[in-house]
Amino acid sequence: MTGLGDMNAMRRRLLHMHRAAGVGHLGGNLGCLDILAALFGQAMCESDQFVLSKGHAAGALYVTLWAHGRLSDDDLATFHRDGTRLAGHPPASGIPEILFATGSLGHGPGLASGLALGWRLQGVQGHAFCLTSDGEWNEGSCWEALAFAVHHRLGNLTIVVDANGLQGFGATREVMNLEPLAAKFRAFGANVTEIDGHDPVALEAALTVAGREGRGAESPGVPGAPRVIVARTIKGKGVSFMEGRMEWHYLPLTDDLLAQALAELDETERTR
Amino acid sequence: MRRRFSDAIVALAGDPTLAFLTGDLGYMALEPVRNALGIRFLNAGVAEQNMISVAAGLARAGLRPWAYSIAPFLYARPFEQVRNDVCLHRLPVRLVGNGGGYGYGVMGATHHALEDYGALLTLDAMTVLVPAFGADVAPAVTRAHVLSGPSYLRLGLAEEPSGSEVPPFAPWRRVVAGDGPVVLACGPIAGTLLAPLQAFEKARRPRLWVVSELPVTTLPLDFLDDLRAADHLIVAEEHVAHGGVGQAVALALAKAGATPSRVAHRHAVGYPSGRYGSQKWHRAECGLDVTSLLALFDEREAMPSTDDSQ
């Protein structure tokens, strides 16, 4: 698993990067950083691919790729600036680990299904991982993709739902309540696991088990069914004044707030 | 053209990278494709947005996917998936829309494709193939199959008289020679025009050109020569004026400094009466029927820069 020190290094990098760029979307980026760290750090093999369906978490993905040496500090310094490849949402080309430009919600599950199906048709090993938000399941295309993936027995597909309970203009329960999400995914025929999306042990276990399928090994659950991991998360995780607050979908950081956030991260390491 | 399309795909089935998706359509047409491709044939269900995203994923995984539906369900319903998932990455996904123009006739407006290639040609790297004759379908399919980027194949019904001899499929072709005005047609309407135009005596016989691959970029020299001699252009297409062949050709001519003194454009105009009928009936309502088009050759009708965009 990724240790607290490494996780906080990513959080600090993310905060600095967003502060330097003067952009928001911090809450949803911080909230999925543990998931991305487990995916890229422990779960994914060379043959696997990742699709970030919640494209507004591009910053978290860039920082994760940075933590794995796939992007440099110089790359991150261009984030959100003129002429950058690191736009506010993932780019269509130029970064080998990013296969698809996303940002309009509801595309990732279908794209990842296509990858998983394409590998299977060619007899190629590999597991497709896709990260969606929970509000994203308002989009009908997500359900189209899940029905397709179950029907075509895409066991080499795992969709992780970053369920932070907040979306663009309200709480998911208040905007268009889709709970109980796990029960709905089960009813579609997927293998469903519900975990604490900030528990590195639980994340590593769930994602590693999921990833086995598609690499010749079997995973528990309904054979051949795609997997959905409902990861319960806290938007803005790690920075107390952002945690669970919708406005941090939008607000940019000030220097004072950045200092406060960094001090909090230092404190968690001193007191652990 | 559906049967010919099916045969053409079957002929390519030996390519192990070919995969075929349908949006739950193709009954009585695609069964041979299903049989030839086996697991590489997938009915994606009535879920076109997902079908296009899946096709993009298949292409990213190294396959050569085709996606089939009734035209509007392929370019209009999942337009964002075509734009974001396919075209932003220039992925070689081949879209096949059946029923170009008013092809679905009295089935009604929801099934018509009057703005398909105009809309799709706004997207990066998109190539549009519009077979005009039955014999065009197989080479158009082969062309799409080898393209490295996205494409859209617009299918209709073959309208040429059986036994017609036409030049082989090409982006631009002169299919009727003469000394009269230049008629530029896009799609199977060229087949319907074939016999009536051939019946003219040579001195007045219109020169029928067919464009089958879009976008219009540069104009062929032979076409420009014909146009210079005739100084009279009539464009006929079963597509709205906006984003159509007429506009593209007018711009290309303007850039080339070759705009003829007389230009007429006949195109789809939607549903001016609010009523529905066969494809032929809708064409007549748009002035795209043979009688209306022939009337354009009449000297009295052929006023300078006739505006037919009513």
C-alpha cells in the first residue's frame, strides 16, 4: 500500500499545482487520490489500462503519474497554462497513460468496456479500470455501458465509483438519489464490493482481486461478471476545511488556505 | 445497398481485426455478417451512445470496428460520443448509417438523415463516403476499412436502372458527358438522374458529376474544365443546405476564382407542408425530383445565380 508520507506528498503536490494554476476542482481530486494511488501503485500491471471517466479529477491523475515518474515537475508546472498538454481535463493525445480525453461525464464506462472487449476478442491479457464519480451515474450512458459489460461478461473490467455523495449543485441524495448504488449495480449483474475509499488496505485488496481477472486468474464472485467497487470517499479528504464541502468543487486556493492545508498534512504525519 | 453492404463486410471478414457492432438493427440484412464474424459481431442493443464509446475502445485496443444503425441514431443521438470518443482521438471507427436523406420515407422525420454529413464533417479527421450506385458500396466499404481515421458511410437505395454502366467508385466522377450545364449530385439521386440526362441530345446534354467522398477539398481539374465550358452549375443533394455539398463547392469555387455565372442548389428543406410521404414524395417537395431538376435546364428558368433555397 501507499504509505501516509507518500500519500501526503501527492496531496501537497496537488495543492501546490492547483494553487499555482489558480484553479478549483480540488475537492474531487483530493477525494480520489487514495484510489488512484492504489490503482497505479498496487493494482495495475503493465498490460492494464485506466480510464478516468470523472475527467475533472485530471489534476489527481497528473499527480499520480508524477508520483510514478511518468510526468515531471516541469510537466506539472504547465498545468492549466497556455500551450500545456495538462489541460483541466485529460488530453486526447501526448500522454501514453491517458488513452481518452474525458470530462463530459458518462463516457468512461463504455470506453473501458470497449478496451476490455477488444482485448478479449484478440486473446490479449489485460484489465480495464475505470474511475467514475457517483453523480456521474445520473448519465444514462453509464447504465447502458454497465448493462453491456454484464451482458458480454467483461470480467476484465472494473469500474470504481468515487462515491463522495456530492455533485455539481447539491448532494447526490438530493439532486437525483441513486442510492442504494451497490444494490443497483448488483441488480444489473455486476460483482459489487463496497469499501472505505480512503482505507489503503481495503483499496489494495479490492482492486488487486478485481484485477486478477483478465490476467488468467479467477476472482471471487459471479464468474465473468465485471466488477464495480463502490468506494465511499470524502470530498476534499485530508484538508479539514474542504472535507465534505461542495464549494471545493469550484473554489481556488489562496496562499493562506494553502499554508493551512499544508500545515494540516504535516500535523497528520506528526501525530500518527 | 444494405445487401451489398453486408456482402462487402463478409468479404472482409477474413481480417481478424474487423469487429462489427449494430444498434439492434439489420434484420433481414446483416445475418450473413453475423454468421461470418461470429464473436466479432455484437448486437450492442438499443444503446447507441454506449455503442460508439465501445467502438472507440475497440479501436484503441487495436481492432477495426464498424458501428451500424439507422442513420440518425448513429450521428445525432450519440453525437458527443462520436465527437469526444472517436474524433478527438482520430480513431478509425467506421459509422454506417442506413437511410441517408429521406430514405425512410413515410416512416417519418425522426428516421430521416437530412444533416448527417454536414454535422459529421464539422468533426476532426472525419471522412464521409456516399455511394451513388449499387456497385459503389463494396469499394466504399473497402475504402472505409483501410482509412486510419474515422469515417461515415451513408447508405441509401441504389436507384440506377439495372444494367447501367457507370465509372468505378471514386471521390469525384463524371458519369454523363455532354455539352450542357454541369449537374453535381451526391448520393443515389445520381442513379435516378442517369437515364433522363442520357436521353438529351449531346449539345444540350448536362454533364453529370457525382461526388462520393467528403469533405470537398480541392476540385478536380476536369470538373473545373467542364464548369468553365458550361458556366452553369446545378448542385443536387438530399441534405439540408447548411453544411452540405453545395456550400462546400461554392467556397471551393470562390477560392479557385472559378465561380460560374449561374449556380443553382437543390437540397432537402425539411418538412415545408408538415406532411410525410415516400422518399420520392419528399424529394418532390424539395424540388429534388427529376421533373423539377430538368426544369432548371430550361433557359427561362436558368436565371443568373438562381436561389433555390426556399
